[in-house]
Amino acid sequence: MEALTNCSLGGDERLKKHKVLIVGGFPSADSKIYGGIVTSCRTLLDSSFSLKFDVITLDSTQKSNPIPSLLVRLIFAAKRTTYYLFQLLFSRPKVVILFPAIGASLVEKGVMSWLAFFLRIPVLMFPRGGPLLDQVRESKFTRTWVKLAFGGASKVLCQGPAWKEFAINTLKFSDQDTPIVFNWTATNRLLEIGKKKIKTPTQKPLNILYLGWIEKEKGIYDFLHALKDIKKVNECRISIAGGGSCAEHVKEFVAINGMDGFVNFEGWIGGRELESVLKKSDILVLPSWAEGFPNAVIEAMASGLAVIVSSVGNVPDILRNGSEALLVPPKDRIALKNSISELLENDNLRQSISTTGYNFAYKNFSIEEAVLKLEKIIVSVVR
């Protein structure tokens, strides 16, 4: 094992023979499917990870929003699981990496983990979806089936301390089997945007960005109500990038409240479009009610934006209030309004947070740092 570890770190060609099957967000290149898992998976494939391993991918993204009917979801799940079992039996990957979210996604990935377990193929589970932590705390039944879903995994990859504590105390994994691997969506292109931005004086009016699902639970209405109460809101510009079941109602809310003159709806964006929006933005606001650690925060920090984010999930364990970001309690519209106003009015604070956040993203969330961690973890479980 020691010899193999040394070879892997030196880029030995033999490492390419290690097949890694990843089940996560791999929609077709021309699809309009977005989300945290999709971003993480695409970034991983675009990194040196694809050079070091023979990667097999299986897309498990939700096909539409609103969520399809139960029957449709069961049909898709059955097809994926059949294909997955075929790959286990005939491609014989050395390691499987699963990206479960919550609910049906976790049930499906749990079944997949046990199939690999019985075939003696190690599984790395990298859970996403902050609401899961709250659901487990509130329900003994949920706690029981979640433990079962994770039971076939060799290791649980944790986005931060909150997930690690959950994996050790609730799922009963060891400290060694719960390594922390931060989200890795601080790409080189975004870091280049941020590097330039923190050195360039900002121009008024400032641009505020909301990036993600347009859903009640993501705090979109908290955001809009906070904007209504800000005295100088007409001195800034608002971009809402994303989509969801509340999108049309949110547009109506904006129009009814006379905000359509400075609020722009970008729709779902990714790739170069996302980079363009981040480049012109100054502040990210993400007031979710529950999260793990949002990719949008990492992308914004890497791009040099000052971030306002809810103090939920792994966020308060990783970011310091007033340093890398401003943290606000979820559902607290007054605190959210005050934080937005503060960054609009206090240029020094906004510049300090954007610079500190950029440096933190550079050191902790770059893809190549994550690849090195994943490489070591994979080597440690290969039989």
C-alpha cells in the first residue's frame, strides 16, 4: 500500500488502470440542468482527476422541476440501478463514488452502496443536502433508514465539521472513515476573475446576485422582502439567477412591488454565462433555510464577491462572520436587510470581506486540492 501511495502521488501510469464509477450530476452538455452536484461533478471531470483515473459516469440528476411523479421517478431509478449493476459486474470498478442528496436520492444511492458492498467494491458516499441533518435530528424513523442507507459505504466524505459530526455520532463511522473534503468549485477561471476584482475599485451602482433554486426554502422571499425595506435599494442592481417552482410568482412579486426597474431575471446559467454574471456582480446573497455548504458561496468567494449567507449547515463551521462572509440567521428578514444595507453603504467592509473570502476560497476550495485528497482516499480503500 505504501508503494502504491507513492506511485499515485507521483502520477504513475498504473493509476490510470483504477476504474472509478461515479454516480452523480452528469447531464448532457446541452442540457439546462443545474445544481450543486452537477457543478461539482462537471468540475471534477474537467480536472486532473480524469487523467489519473479511468472514470465511468452515471447521471442521476432530477429530470425536471417540479419533481416528476413517483411512477416516473421509480422507472428512472430502476433503469439507473440496472445500468449501475451492469457496470459493477462487467466493468469491475475499483471504487464507487456516490453523490446522494435527500429523500429518494438517498434511498437510491443507499441501494447502490449495498450492491457494491456485496460485490466487495468500496464505496465513498459524498452526501449533499443540508436539510438531511435537520430531518435526522427531528425524526427517529428518518434516523433509522438514513443509517441503513449509509451502511454499505466504506467512507463518508464530509463537506465540513457538521457533516463529520453527523457521520460519527449518528451514522457510527470512525474518525478515519469520515474525511473532510471541501466542495471544490473554486475553478481557476473563477479565481482569475476574483484576483482582478479585488484589485479593482468597485463602481456604483453595486450589483447584488441571488444564485440558486427559486424556492421558498431557499429564502427567495426573505431576500425580496429585505430589498423592499432597504432605503437605498434603487441605488443598486439585482440579478436573480436560477429557476424553480416559485419563479413565476417571484416575478409577479417584483412587478407588483415596483421593483422590476432594477431586478433582472437571468434564468438558469452555467459555464461562461455564470462567469459573466459573477464578473459583473459585487455581492452574493444566499438566505437559504438549510444547506450543507453551497457551491454558490464558493463560486462567489472565488470570484471576489462579498457574501451574505445564512448561518446553517456547515457554513458557520467553515466561515467566520464578518471575516470571510456576513452570516445571518435563517428566516430573519431584519438581519438580512441590515447585512445588505451594511455592504451597500460600507465600502471598506465590503472590500475586506471580498478579499478575505477570495483568499479563503483560493486556499481551501480549489479543485486540484480536492483531487489530491480524493486520490489519497481512493488509494486507501483499493483492495
